[in-house]
Amino acid sequence: MFHMKQAVCFFVVVFALSITGFSQNNKDVADAAKTAQKATQALDEIMSIRDKAIPADLLRKAKAVAVFPNVLKAAFIVGGQAGKGLIVQRVGNGWGPPALFKLGGGSVGLQIGGSSTDVIMLFMTDNSVKNLLEDKFEIGGEASAAAGPIGRTAKASTDAQLQAQILSYSRSKGLFAGLSLSGVVISPDNDANQALYGHTAKDLLSGATLKPPAIVPPATKPFQQAVARYAR
């Protein structure tokens, strides 16, 4: 009888843990879908700004594109977590599965007014994408970021912009402009990535053949399609 009670208790605990894990997984998927929806909306709205959007030729040259919607200004002041977003890497003539990342830290350069800011980054070199494979990547130093040019073409780019590994932009209260980033920390949101893909951000962005391959779910597919549409 004692052993039977032990067995019953064991299965109750296992069942409770499985229910908890399932609920957390569903929450991670729902949160990731909400982030992806906001990122897609932000990109659509930015690219619809007449004559002041990100130049299409820069998007075509980008190795990866990141969109962090609704980044909280207050989080940068206290140095805490600022927001979440997606990063999608170019794979051949297309784009790979969008991975979920977190954005935090940063200098006062991000405190441009408004309660929240959309932050967009174009990773222009293979080396800048490799930095994303680390557990934590801080922008600055060799991995320089410059304020990206806006308009239909990139002819107005300065030498600093042309040499930068990352071009960055921001939108706050409807105003869209290039943004200089320093000390911003990007780290993978692997709870969300595991819930969506069963893989980490490093798996998704490393270019290695995944077994099984990562299938882009409905939650992040619209973001991938939006980037592909604007980078044509």
C-alpha cells in the first residue's frame, strides 16, 4: 500500500509539472506571436512612409534584419530589459526562420522621447551576424553601428555609414530617423525560440543544417514575408 501511494504521488507530480510546462509553452508561443505581429506592423508602417523609408537597396544588401517594436525608454534609463523583437537572416536568395531576441542596456542616444520606440537594425556584414550567435552581444567597438540613411536610395550614405557593420533606425511618435546605438545589448530569447521551433537562436542563425529543419510557424511567417517583400 505504501509503495502504491508513492507511485500515485509520483504520477501526480509528473502530471502537474507537464501541465505547467505545457501552459508555459503556450504562453511563450502567444507572447512570440504578439511580438512578431507588432514587429511586422512597425516594419509595414515604416516602409510606407513616403520618401523617408529605409532604402530598398540597403535592405537588399543586408545580411540580417532586426525589428524591436515598442522598446521602452525607461528601461534604457535604468539599464534593464528594454524590449523584444525578431531577427531574420538572409539565406541564399531568401530569408531564414525569424529568431526571437531581447534588447537592453544602451546609452542616452535612445532616449529620444515618447513612451516607446521602434528600433530597426540592418546587419550589413557576415561578421555582424556572427556576433548574434553569442549568448550576449554588445554593440560598439569593432561591431560599430551608425545611423542609417533614409529615402528611396542610399546615395546619401556617408563613409561612416558605408563602413558600419550595423545600420540602425528608430521611430517614435510617428517620426522616423537614423539612430546611433552604443552599448546596446542583444541576447537570444531562447524560451520563445524553443517553444516555436524546438531550436535556439544560435541554431536558427548559424546557417547549419538543422535536423529536423526549422519550419517557420504561422506566428513568425508574416514577419519573414514582410522582410522578403521590402528587400526585393
